[in-house]
Amino acid sequence: MRIWGWSGSGGEMLGGSRWVGFLLAWEVFTCLILPHPRGAEGKPKERRRELHLGGIFPINGTGGWQGGQACQPAAKMALDDVNNNKDLLPNYKLTLHWNDSECEPGLGAAVMYDLLYNDPIKLMLLAGCSTVCTTVAEAAKKWNLVVLCYGASSPALSDRNRFKTLFRTHPSATVHNPTRIKLMKKFGWSRVAILQQAEEVFISTVEDLEERCKQEKIEIVTRQSFLTDPTEAVRNLKRQDARIVVGLFYVVAARRVLCEIYKQRLFGKSYVWFFIGWYEDNWYENGLEAEGINCTKEEMRMAAEGHLTTEAVMWYQDTKRTTSGMTTDDFRNRLHAELKKKGFDIDNGRYPEGYQEAPLAYDAVWAVALAFNRTITQLAKKGKRLEDFTYTNREIAEEIYNAMDETAFLGVSGRTAFSEQGDRIALTQVEQMIDGKYNLQGYYDIENFNLTWYGKEQWVAGKVPQDRTIEKTVLRTVSLSLYISMSTVAGVGIVWGLVLILFTYTYRDRKIIELSHPVTNTLMLVGHILCFLTVFLVGLDGQFVSERLFGVMCSIRKWILSIGFTLGYGAMFSKVWRVHRLTTKNKSATKHKIQPWKLYLLVASLVAVEVIYLSIWTLVDPLRRVEELFPPEVPIDTDEDVRIRPILEHCESHYNNIWLGITYSFKGLLLVLGLFLSYETRSLKVRHINDSRLVAMSIYNVAVLCLITTPVTMIISSQQDASFAFVALAIIFSSLITMGLVFVPKVIAVWQEGAERSDRSSAPEGGTTKEDEERYGKLLGENETLQQILGQKEERLKLLRNKLEEKNVARRRVEVVSEGERPPPVTVPPTTTPRNNNLEQIEVCGSVYQEPSESGIGQGLSVTTRTPTTTDFELSESYL
Ligand code: ABU
């Protein structure tokens, strides 16, 4: 490894420790052989003693901070200036021995050991790049060496216990954090993310930032770190919907991050990136090819547009002359000249890395000179000399340390002094990239919490980006047109129900109404009206009622629908139930009239059970308003950075499933039982419940609709329109069809009766009327008469048969007595009556029954008649 250095006065390059001997020999030669150089006054110049410094500069590395590119020329300038300043270190000359660390801690340590294990003894070390400074500063104390870092921002270096002999002219990276927090508060960002390279400098900065965010109640939504490849970390930021991101990384990593930002489209109006401000101005365009970055300059520029940077102010802002005698502009001009000599295209804005920190390197050398000056004075008081320092001399080391601690001067980087932790106190500046160039936006004085803001920031679309996607909750409500149409139909149903109640009451004495149990029918109609009413209530959602009222509405509609269903269905159920009971009883029982109270009792029992159940439900675990949240949706009709979070109101109890389970089990059982009874009694007509078959049909209709609707509405409960439409249509259809089936025939019959003004009434559906009754009685009488006639005829036949038999016996006897004079035998001709003559036709109840004769042979007629059962039932064709 080569160690390069330059002599403070001449600046010529020397290489390696082997040259030290040559140097000494040259010194001896010049002192003894050559004439002494003369001062201005022509006096021989006193020979200047050399004070040696060790320098570690990051220059040619591929990662980290290669700030030595500008800092090394700046340090050389400072060395020249110090050595040329006759008031400073008189009779001494500072010499710097340095090498490149490439910002690699391992290489930096090797450079340090080379400096320390090779003569001359170094009085102090200068170092740059946090990772190298950390290594060097931790080790240097073993050699009683003070380390001064001109380019290390790691907050970790502020630990005095760990880095006992460290000073730095570079401010700690923590100075950015108050500035960042200040800006976040200024722009109303309370949700931020952090993306960092996995280096101690950034880790410790982030720890400090997290602490400050916590104090200021700023949420850190995610903290992503990466070693070299930021791809996944940037993707994670996108997944977490990070909008305001603080990025902490060295410049090479920054380019990779920026390219990924472009690929993930994490730039533009919705994003703000905070970058570190010490990258050179055109950092995002440099080295793209060499570093294998897969983005064009234009893409990088697009991604970089609008980002903010924070940085400690490293250039003295005033025009005053500094301790070195230069103004900031003088320094800049000289530095530019030096850099141009080194081949940097400064005129075209091509600054080397470390350009920002160059004043810090310059001031570092001045700080050393000033500290040595003070140390020499202090040591002189003790009769000691600075040049007598060895790596084991703690006394001189302490003097150097104390002198450094007390050093304060106005440098080209501003006022240079060191805190107790050896940190530089500095102002921070904020810049924003606008049209590819950094624009100064303001300063923040972290000591006085004073933000100077110029208000020149620019945002895409002219609006400060949001720290998150604003989520607007939108209540999903039933479509108004659907609600109105369903409610209109339900309203018609209610009116129709009321008309039918009036009709039933008005014509309650008509046989057709009377025999259909008008009270039960009225209960049925009331039930249907309540069900229609529920259609209005089911559609009354958040667009009509407040949240509190919605909860009350839940219970009201539950009660109304349940009671309505129980009345409507219960009334129908009671009819088919009675019909079925009658078919299973003996004939004598069926001869009695049906007791209406039995129907009412059944309906009342069902309603009572319902009321008890609903009361328990309402008291124990009442229904309340529950919100169902849907995944956020991106609105298509707006440019705003919003997402819509739909919510849907439901009525639920805490133990909803249990309550629904009980409800559906009970009602399901009732429906299935109703279906069964309807099927069983499908062919029966009962005189005293003349509309039982129509009611059975209605039960089919209601049961089928309920059994389909209930599971379907549970499945589609998240689709408010479909769900409402399904429930409403089920209620409307089942009620209207039932009302149509049961009541329309009655209305027609009554209407026809009234229109014809006739005594005869049509019996709808073969139902029994008054005329039927009379005809039925007449037929019974006829039947009895016929029975009597038949009995008489039977008797007569029997008599005739007996007589015939007797005649035959007498004839045979005559033949036996007069055997000789036997007359020719007499044969009785066989009966030749056609078969159908053996049948007697009897009309019963309008039906013709044909029964075969018991005696199909012989002359006698044997007629068996079947007496019709005089029950209330008649067989009829099945309607199914
Ligand atoms: N401003 C450059 C800091 C470099 C570093 O801390 O490593």
C-alpha cells in the first residue's frame, strides 16, 4: 500500500516511509551545505519544525461517501494557508500524510495502522466517512491520538464514552431530524415512512428520528431497510401506502432507490421524499451505467422532481472575512480552481463528491492548527514541546484534547466550535428539487426552533401531497327508485288488504264468506298488511334515519314482520290444520259443525309464542345497528387522492346467529308442516271451511317463497339493493298471491250474486251453497225412499224364488208317482237376461255408482246398492 503525503510549504508529493530517510538526508544537506533561506528582512530563516498529521480520505470507492474528492484538495488548501500564516504555529510546519480509505472501514483501519506504524509520529488523525471514522476513532484512543472527522455525520459518534478523543467539524445527522419534524408539522403530515440503508450512521439517525416523531405524535407507518438492493424495501413502502418517506442512504444507494421509485411510480403529486442534502447537485444522473442502474437520466429526473433535502449549512452564509482571511466566495473561487486543476468540470456544474463538505475539511485543518498553537503555549509553560509527543504520552495528548475542546473560530463553514460530545452546532437548510435543480426553501435554527421559510415550494397539481390516502366512508343505501317502486306496490297491497277487510265485514252474512271463517280471513289480511308495512321499514336506511333511530327501527321492523307473518301464515295454517284434523277423526265427529274458536285458538297460540320470543330477544339481546365495512375502492370519477370505504348498515344482536337459528327453525318447521298438511288435504273439500283448498295453495306459495328467500337474502345481504328487492318482492308476491287466491273468488262470487239478483248463487270452486244444502237434503230423502223400494223388491224376489222352487219340487214328485205314463220332461228355460239387466243404476249425490248384482245366475235379480256416506267430504279431482 502506498502512503502519500505532501509537505505543507511546497505541496510536492512524496511516497512511502522509505522516503523519510531521504527527506531527512535532504534536510541535513540543505541545512549544512546550501545557504540558509532568508526572510523578508534578509535574515536567515529559522528552520521550521514539522508537526505531522495523518489523513484518511475516501476517494475512489464505489459506495458510501467518497467526499475526499473535494475534501482532500480543501484540506491541502488549508494546510497551505496555515503554513503560510506567520501568526499561526510560528516555527512549525504542518505536514499531512494521507491515503484513500474508499469509505471502507477495513481499508480505513489499514490506512490508520500504516500511518501509525510508520514514522514520523502523527499528532492527530483527520478522517472522513462515518464508517471509517467510527473504526478509526474507536482505535485511536489506544495511541492517545485525537481524531478530527471532517466528513462523518453518524449520530453514533456523539457517544463520548465510546469515542473518547473524537471531534468533528461535520454536524451530526441528528440535526436534520428537528428540521424534518418541523416540515412535517408545517405541511400537516402525521404519517411517515422511513427507508434506510443498513449502516450505523443511518440506523442511529433513524433511532433519533423515531424518538422525535413519537414525541410529536407522528406515526411511522413502516421502517424499511436494505443492504445494497432497495427493490423489495421500496415495494413494501408502496404496499404500506407510504406517502411521505424519509430516505437515509449514501448516494450510490440513493440512485438505486430513485430508479426503483420511478419503477414503482412512487413519485408525483401523491408522494414526498426527504433525501439527505449532501449529495452533489446532479447526483441522480451520475454513474448510472457504471453502477448498472436500469433507468434513464430522464426517468431519474422525473422520479427526483419535487423531493426535499435537509442539510446542515456547511458554507458560511455571511460575506464577512473568516479567520483564514477569506470570505466564503474567496474560498469557493480557490476551491474551484483547485478542483479544475484536478480535472473536474466545475464550470458545467460537475462537482466532485464532498464538495458540500469541503469547507468542513478546510476548517478541520484550521482547527488543528489553532489547537496545536494553544497546546504549544500550554506545553511551553511546563517546559515541554509538542513535537515530543509519542503514542504513550498521555500528558501531551490531554493538552491537545483540551486545546481542541476549547477551539472556536469563524471558519469558511461558519462558526466552528465543539460541544461536549465533540459535535458541531449548525443551522440546517431545506432545498427542493424543482425542474431538476435544487432550490433553497428555508433554514431552520435548531437551537432557537426558528424556521425561516421562503414559501417557494412547488407541488405537482399545486396541492400539498397528503400523508395518506384519504378514506371517505360512504354509506351504501337502497336505491331511491327501487325503494319508491317497492313501497308503491306495498302501499297498493295495504290498500287492497284494507278493502278486503271491509269486503269481508260487509258480506260476512253471505254463505260463501260465512263458511270461509271471516274472522280468520281478517286476521290473515291484517297479517299481510303488517308484512306490506315492513317493506317500507326494511328500505328505511341511513339515507332516511339517523344511526340511533336505525337501531330502534331494527326492532320495530322485526316485530312487525314477525307478527305479520304469524298472523297471515298462522291463519292459513289453522285452516289446513283443522281440515286435516277432521279427516283423521271418525265420521260421527265430522258431522258436527267446525268450532271457529279452535281456529282462533291456534292463531292466538302462534302469535303468543311469537310475542314471548320477540320480547325475550328484545330484552336480552336487542337488535342494534352494525356496520359492515367493505374493501376500499378507488373512485373513477375524481382526480383526488381518495379512496371510498363503503359501509352497510345491518341489524344484529350480539348473539345474532343463535336468535336467527331459533327463528328459522321454528318458522321453518311451521312452513314445512304447512306444506305437509296442504299436500295431505289437497283433494278434500270441507263444507264448513269452503276455501281450504285455496288456502292450501296459498301455503304452498308462501312456504316456497319463504324457504327460497331466507337463505338467498342471507347470501346477498351485502348487496343492499338486491337484498331489499328480494325481501320486498317475496313479501309482496306471497301476500298478493295469497290475497288473490283466497279473496278474489269470493269477491267475484259476491259480485255475480249481486249482479244477477238471483236466489241462486254460484259456488266457486264447487263450494257448498244454500241451494247445494237443499239439494243435498232432497237427495238424502230420495235415497232413503229408494232404499225402501229396494228392500221391498228384495223381499218380493225372495218370495218369487221360493215359489218357483216349490213348483219344481211338486212337479218332480208327480213324475215319480206316475212312472209309466210319464209325460215328457218339462225343462225350465235358463235365464237369458242380458248381463246389464243384472245391474241397477242409482244416482247418489249427482254421481253414478254401478255395482254388479250378487246373483249373476238364475232368474232372480239381486241388486246391491251402496249408500253414500253422508259426511262433509267429497272427493274431487286433484288440483295438483
Ligand atoms: N456529509 C457526508 C457524511 C458522510 C458520512 O457521514 O459518512
